[in-house]
Amino acid sequence: MSTIQRDLRREPLRYRMKAFFAKPANLILLFFLIALVVLSLMPMVTMLTNMFTVHAGTEKKMLRVPVGSWTLNHFELLFADPEWSRSNFWTPLLNSLIVATGSGILGILIGGTVAWFITRSDLKCKKFISAVFVFPYMMPAWTLALFWTNMFQNSKVGGGVTGMVESLFGICMPEWFVFGLFPMIMVIGLHYSPFAYLLIGGILKNMDATLEESATILKASRFTIIRRVTIPIVMPAILSTFLLIFSSGFASYTVPVFLGSATRTFTLSTKMRALIQAGYEGQGYIMAFLSILLGTAILGINQYFTGKRKSFTTVSGKSGQVSLVKLRGANGIISAVLIVLTLFFAIMPLVSFALESVIKQAGNYSFSNMTLDFWIGTESSVFETGMPSGILMNGTMWWGLLRQVGLAVTVSLIVGTCGMLIGYACVRRRGTWLARAVENLAFFPYLMPAMAFGTIYLAVATSASFKWMYGSFFLLGLVASVKFLPFASRSGVNSMMQIAPEIEEAATIFGVPWVTRMSRILFPIQKSAIISGYLLPVINVMREVALFTLLVPYPRYLLTTMLFSFNETGYAQYGSAVTLLIIVIIILINSLVNKLTGASFDKGIGG
Amino acid sequence: MKRVLSLLLVLMMAMTLMGSASAETVQEALDAASSMTNEELYEKAKAEIASGAQLNFYSTTSFAEKAASNFEAAYPELAGKIIYAEIDDGETYTKLTNQIGSGVKDSPDMALVQNGPDLKVNLLDDGLAFNYFPAALKDVVPAAYQDPTVVTFINSLMIYNNKEGSVGVKNVWQLTEPEWNGKVFFKDPTNETVNLNFLIMLTSPEWTEKLAKAYEAYYGKAWEKGEFDTAAYEWINGFLKNVNYTFTSASKIATGIASGAAGNLGIFVFSKLRKVDEADRPNLSVLQFENDVDCFSGFMYNVYSTVCSDTDCPYTCALFINWLLSEEGFAGEKSWNSSQGYYSPNTTIGKPEGLEDEPYTYWDGKLVFEDLNYIDSLDNYNEIYRFINVRVSK
């Protein structure tokens, strides 16, 4: 009797299991659930334990206890010692909040204004302005920071090195303008203003024009219409954009490093790295953890707002024809100003880096002071600079480039494939806890600032069991794949949502195997979305610094960390040359993405 | 299942034993290497390379790259197998402690590092790295620089922009005066350990006394305990208040001061003058060559060689260290000795003619020399570090 009962209990489970595993989507979800728990959550646990242990280097030397011993010293120093706490935690935190808030506001002001002009006015040269305006967003943010320094440093501030503005016009900007919080806000705000432009512009473009038309009929002034009709409609988009820029500004590492070092203006990210570099890993991990908490909170708020946005109908179908505001006499001036400004921030950085990479003496832009030695010099001509040759003749540079490209390709293959599979499985099993769990876990790394995420993996790779990973290409590939998965998985889900399940079901009825269904039906239908899912991580990896800076075996291992090292150690011309090289590569890849997918950043908004 | 587990356990034990055996082998190999001739070492190195090894080494000094290429030229059968990677001072020991024994491909076999106290505490005391010194040089290198082995000394000097004449610094207490605020350039000591060690050395009884005497000479009254426990702490406080951290590296300080405002002064690595463009170089003056400074005009620190305990080419490492300590290695074409500010511990190697420099012995008493044993023995390291850190971070 008992045997029969046992069998009865076992049989349905066995069949249920068989049915469960017969569906490829379930297998995929199970695989990613395990993988993402191991790769996202477990490293967090390791980092948490590292907040309470002693590390090699300074901590060991100061505490005089063996590495790995438990301690509360990191917390005591960071929070209980008033002087230490103020200079190493509270002031950097306040600076991060100021930079994040300032850049969020600035980004929205610039991006929103341009979006309004492009979508709601009869501005001239819309196509051109729209195409060029998004350019700074394609370039890494730190290129703008370097450009800012090249432009505005002068003999009255810092070390008294002459920049382009002083050299050409004799104007010396004050220190607060050149270094510190103000330029950080400007650079991050400018970098993310195209992002605001794209999000707000999208809403403005699709907005029901009858609302504004009604207000016009009721004799409302143009300012009143903008204040009482347009802004309230785009408010959820503005709030969401603000939070996303705030979050990026808060997490920004490279911009504060380039613009804050001179005035000792630390943000949480730069202080985190400084502490880790000085051997205070424990305190660095605590700061990383707090950054992650804050990042999670910000994005939680954002989800709340974007969730609420569902109730704001912007596309009603009642009025497709938007009546454009006539700028009349101001049109020419506004267009000219926008063209000059967009060109300045899009083209001038390239010109500046090209110039800085060929001048021998800083601030002297005369032809006699120029040389190509920093590009193609040999040992005899560049020996004095401390480098064996110009960057194009330098094996270290080519290895760095090769590794970066190799990493980008590897990560893109992993991320693109995983994103697509997650998208497929989550859509096919939509509504199940497994699909929800995988979708959320895949998005989890997005909540973490890149520097903090790198820090987590540093904690893992320096633990006894995973030392074999430390400083390896494998570790860089792993960390980048997990970090860049959120966008790919979201894009995978979105693209797969557009495919009706009946198409695949029809093939299933005919006995077409899963692999064939994927490769012959689903892939071709969503070809451009999938290609873009593969190519975008390439751009991400090609411009990433913060994620890799703590994990590379040595600073010149990758092209971006090499550039960072050049700029930190005083190889200014080599740094500019490598920056230019990276920008050109990113532009080329971006053009390739546009060509292959037919998509571009500003598509659908610009004139 | 049990069998599999047992097998795994046995394998792990075997690997652990092999690991420890390998560490002993490296130590033994280095012991044996110390009494070998270069020819014998070359034979051993060739065998190591032939069996697939390559010498990966980290260095905080970029000149090591040239030394490596000269070494390969001298020992052609090792060509292409000496791989250099520059490493930042601040993260040297985090990188090394984690990479040694990790088994990661191309992890370092040896390193040229600064900051002796950290080398001792983090690598040598824990058996992660071993010292190697050739017996043949025991008589020409002072005993203090044999364990750990010093391969070069480097000095950081007070150097200023002379476009408007001399800055007239004759006493170090001048640098604590408000008129120097923002005009003194010094690399962040919390990121550059040799700068940190320089400040820590000032708290030693010897330098504290010298600073108190210099205080009396400058202010005309004896130094008295007040807000600060010693004259050293007061000097460090006043000095760090004036420091401008615009430039994040010694090279940037050198080029920045040369092309920047008149009267700016930096304490930075002397050899970085080579990176200053020829047109700007006349703008720089070394204070010590102008007048003596009461009580120091910079500091001197050591670069050590150390061999990683998991290297698979200990004999190649030994041969390379021999090379660095030799006349050909140290004073060869475009090597360390061709620049100001590098000095060999090998007393038979002097500075060449024609360089604006003086021999190592000249700097004794004029510069603050880093003392590994003093820093390592400090009980209040934590307190001093905290004192400096909060003043740097502001």
C-alpha cells in the first residue's frame, strides 16, 4: 500500500518535471536564474563580508592583524571619526549629490529646450542640429572633461598651464570655472542633454496637439501654453529623465577624476577608488555598497514615475498634425546659436585632441611647436618622454587596442546572445515567477554604478577561492557581460514581445526543432533589433573605464585604462592621441550599427 | 560519488603539496643562483625559457622597460621573453598579493617596487616573494641594501620655476608660510607611498630634532609644544595646507611647473626633468644647486627587486637582477644612469660626466632618506597616516 502511495506521489512530479524541461524556454530561464544568482547576488555577499575583514597592504600594516581577520575598524573610521568621516565620506557624498542634481537639471534644461525647438517650432536646419546635437552622447563623457581642461586651463589657476582659450583670446577663466563642481555639472549635463533631448523629444513629438490648439483658441499666451499644457504633459518624462541623469551623474567616475583632482574635489566614486588605491579596501566596499543602495532607490523612484506615466495619454490619434510655433525674426538667431553650440561641443573636442597630441610645449599652438613624434616617433625621437615610441609604433598600445577589441567582441557575443535568449524565454513564459525573477535579476546590475560593480568583482577575485580570476581577461569579460546585460535583456524582451507566439507554434506543430525555429523564424523577423543588441555592447566596452580600472592586471592592459594612466601620469600628448583614437573607433562602430540596423539615436525626433 | 570526492581530495592535497614544493624550489633556486656566474645563470635561463617560461615583470619605474630591452640584447636567446608592465605605486601590493599564486596566465614573476615597508609586510614576511642578491656583489653594495635588494635610488627634489628669479627658500619652514599657499606642488601622499614615507620619516626623532632646530633658526625662538605634539607634525600640517594638488604625477608637476607660473615650486622626482620640453627646461632650477636648505631639500627613496614565489623562471629573474646591478645594466645606453636622479647601490658605478647631478653620497644629509626599518617598527603608523590623510583630503 505504501509503495503504491509513494509511486503515485512521484509520478505526477516526474511528469511535471518532464513537461517543464521539454520547453526550451524553461530550461533557458532555469539556466539564467542560476547563472544570475551566482554572478549578481553572490558577489554582493562577498562584498558584504569584505566590509568586515582586514585586507593586505595598508589595513594589515595599520591594524597589525592577519589578512582576513574580522574587524569593525572600517566602519569606525568611516563613520565614527569626525575628521576622517567628513573628508572621506560626507563631503564626497555631498559633492556627488550636488553634481548629480546640477547635471540632471542642466541636462533637462538644454535637452528639453532643444527638443521643444525641434519638435514644436519652425526652427531652421532641424535635421542638422538634431544629428549633431546627439554627438556628445556618443562620445565617452570623459572626453568632454578632457576637452574642458584643454580649453579653459590657464596661467592663473592650478599649475598655471596655458589652455586654448587663454592662448587664442588671452582670457583666463577663474578656478571654479576650470576645476571642481561647476565644470563637472557642465560636462555631465552636456553629455546627458542629448539623452534628455531623445526622451523629452519623443514625448513632445507624439503629444496630442489638440491640447495646445485648444489653449491657443482660448487666447492663452505662448508662455502660458508651455507652462500650463506642455510642461505638465511631459512632466513624467522630465522626472524620469532627471532621475536617470541624476543616477548617472552620481555614479560618474571619470569626469570627477579629470575635473576634480586639481582642487581635491572628491565625489563618492573618486573617493571610493582613492581609498581602495590607498589600501583601504574595506571602506571602499562600504562606499560601494552605499552607492548601490542609493542607485537602487533612485531607479526604484524612476520605476514609480514611469509606471505612473501610463496614465498620461500623449498619443490619442485625434490630432496627428502639430501646428509649429513660428519663431519669426528670432528663427535665424536661435538656429545660428544652436548650430554654433552643437558644432562646438561635437567637433571642437576632436580638433582639441588632435592639436594636443602634436604639440610639444603645453599652450603653444604655433606650427614650430608641433611634431608627429607622439604618434609615429621612434625610440631615438621620443626617448626623453619616457615612452619607447609614438603610440602607433608602440606594441603596448596595439596590445591594449587588441585586448579592448577582443573584449568588446567577446562581451558583445555573450551579451547579445544572452539578451536575446532571456528575451525569448521571458516572453514565452510571461507571468511565471521564473520569468519575472530572471528579468529582474538581469536588470539588477543596471542599478549599480560601474565603479561599485567593479569593486564587487574585485572583492570576489581577491578572495582565496577565486584568485585564479584576478587580473585575467576572463574576469573582465565576465564583469562586462553581467554589467551590460540589462539593456540587452530589456531589448530582447521588447523585440520578442512584438512577435506573436502563433508563428512559432505553427512551426512547432510541424515538428521544426527549437534551434531551427530560432534561427530561421525568430531571428530573421527581429534581425535589426538583434544586431543592435550585439553591437551596442561593443560601444559600451570600447569606452568603459570605471568598470575596468580596478580589475585590469596593470594600467596599460586595455586601451581605455591606458589612456587613463597616461592622463594620470603626465603623458598628455599620448593621452590625447589615444582619446582621439577611441572616439574615431566609437564613431565608426556607431555608423556601422546605424548602417546595419537602419537606426540612429535621433531617428524619429529630428526634423 | 565517494570515490570521486576522495579523488578530488587527493588531487587537491597533491596540488597544495606541489604548490608548497614549488615555493621551496624557487627559494632554493634563488639561493643556488646567488653564487652562480652570469654564464651559468644564462644557461639555466635558456632552459627555463625553452620549457615555455617567460619573465613577466612589473615595475613602478618606466626606465625598467629600456633596461629589459638592453638585457635582451645582451642575452639574445631570451629575446622577446622579458615582458614589462608599468604599475601604479598605490596599487602595487594589492595587485601583487592577489596575483602571486593565482595561476593567472602572465602573472608577474618578479617586480621592481618602491615602498620597502609594504614590500616587507605584504610580500616578504608572508612568503609571497623572495629576496635575491648575488654573492659576487656583496662587497660593492652596502649590506643595508642587500636584503631586500635595492636596484636603484631615486630622489625627489625641490625644483622651482625661475622665470622671475630665485624663490629664495633657505629654510623648510618658509614653505609653511601663507605666501606659499597654492604654490607648492607635491603628489598626493595618500596615493604615492614614497611621498607618504617621506612625511612619516620626518616624525622620526632625528628629523623632528632637525626640524625643531630649523624652526629656531627661522623664527628666532625655540619650537614649543602646543597644538602639535612635535615640530614634525607642525611642519607637515603647514606644508600640506599650502600644497597644490593640480598635477597628479611627477611628470605633470615637472612639465606643469616648467610651463606654468613663475615662482611655483615642486617636490618631485628629479629624473622627470627629462620629460620637460627643451624650450621650457631653462625655466627650472634645482634649489639644492643654488643654496643649502635648512634642513632638507627633498627626499631619497629606494626601488627594490623582488622575486614572486610562484615564478617558473627563478634563474632568469636572478640573471635580470644581476644585470640591473651591473655596470652594463645600470649604466648602459639610455639606462637609469643616463638620467639625473637615479643612483646605483653598486658603489663602483658613479654618475657620468655632463649631467646636472651629483653622486649618491652628495645627497646624504641634504635629503630625507627612507628607512624601511624605522617605518616598519612604528607603533603609531595608524595615527600618523590619519593625521596626513585628513589634511590631504581637506
